[in-house]
Amino acid sequence: MTTVEEAVALQEELAPQVIRTVPDGFSPKVAVGLDVAYGSDDLVAAAVCVDVATLEIVDSVAVRDVTDFPYVPGLFAFRELPSLLKALDRLKVVPDVLVCDGQGIAHPRRFGLASHAGVVTGLPSVGVGKQALGHYDPPGPGRGDWTPLVDNDEVVGRALRTQAGVKPVFVSIGHKIDLDTATELVLRLSPKYRLPETTRAADQLGRRVSAGGVGVQDVTD
DNA sequence: GCGACAG
DNA sequence: ATCTTGTCGC
């Protein structure tokens, strides 16, 4: 089993591999939302592919799994990523970008779940957290307003208001993307609610499967 | 020593 | 994360 010390060492080793710029001609057609729902003795990792233009769900997979790694702030990926990767492997559609429920480089070692997922898969990724890891001033009141998310005097992300009158979400670079592009994508994926449709869909699928419905087998569509 | 601490 | 329906308000 991975120890906390080993996990931290791995993050420090992989963090330099994060690419904070977009590939040439980056124009994602399919974004996949990743989220994990917890049961009493297991968890369900959900991956839902959404057409970026229409927001229609084009593919989805849920995998029931178990973890041995506890929740440790800063080591979130070691708890959820293994199961999420299994779900990603079972997708029929190959996504252009990962939308993770958590932080990217807005992390103590600049290697949160979204960055870890991006580096491991080689895919562009963005982190969208509901809680900030860092400091920020409240963004303006309108949809699209944002302020820098700062940690140790370094801008690591943005507090982004996706809807007027709701708390901001925290967007950060995961891998192979920049902050402007990540912000634009998150806004596009969040036309109606605070969270992107990708994470909403993955969250719903995950808890639906976790709650009962299907047993051990994967759930597709 | 004390508070913070993604999900 | 999870325990949890209806209800108050714009």
C-alpha cells in the first residue's frame, strides 16, 4: 500500500511534468466529467462524456470499486484516481478534456487530482473545486466574474462565478491547458447551474449507481 | 502551540 | 464525501 510519504514524493516527482499551456488548435468536442460517490463499504467512480457544443451526454461509465487510501488533504488523488482511471478505460468515446471534481495546480505541491489525472492519461484537464485551496477575494456578482486564487503569493487558479447569485467555483489548470481556456470551458459547461454539466452528470450517475440499482457490473449509458 | 485542511 | 423533504425566497 502506498504510504503518505511515498505519495508526497510521487507528487513532487510528477508535478514538473504538468504543462500549463494548450496544445495547438485545442478545440474540445467532448469533455468528460469525473466524480466519485461513496457508499458505506465501497465507492463508485463515474465518467460522463458530454458534447461541449450541445451538452448532450454521449457516453458514460460507472465502476464500483474499493479504496484503501484514506482521505488526506493534499493526497486526494491517491484515494480517487485509481477508480476514476478504470472508468475512463471503459469509455467508448475518447474525450478531449477531463473535468475533475477537485483542484489541479491549486494544490500545496501544485499537483492536485486534476493535474495527476491529466499527466497520467496525457490528456488536457481542468480542476473545478467547490472549496478553495488558497486565498481569494470575492469575485463580482455576475456570471463570468472572477478573481485570482492565490497560494504562497502565486496565482494557482480562479474563483469563478458561474451563475449570478451563487458561490464561486475554483478553477485551476490540470494539465495541457491554460487558465483562460480552462475558465472559458468551465463557463461554457455551466450554462444553468453552479457546477459544470459534466460534474453534475457524473455526480448523479455515481450516486445513482452507488445507491442501489446495478450491482457489480459496469453501467454504461 | 493553533488553525487550516480539495472530496 | 455522507446523513436528508419540504420549504422559504427571488
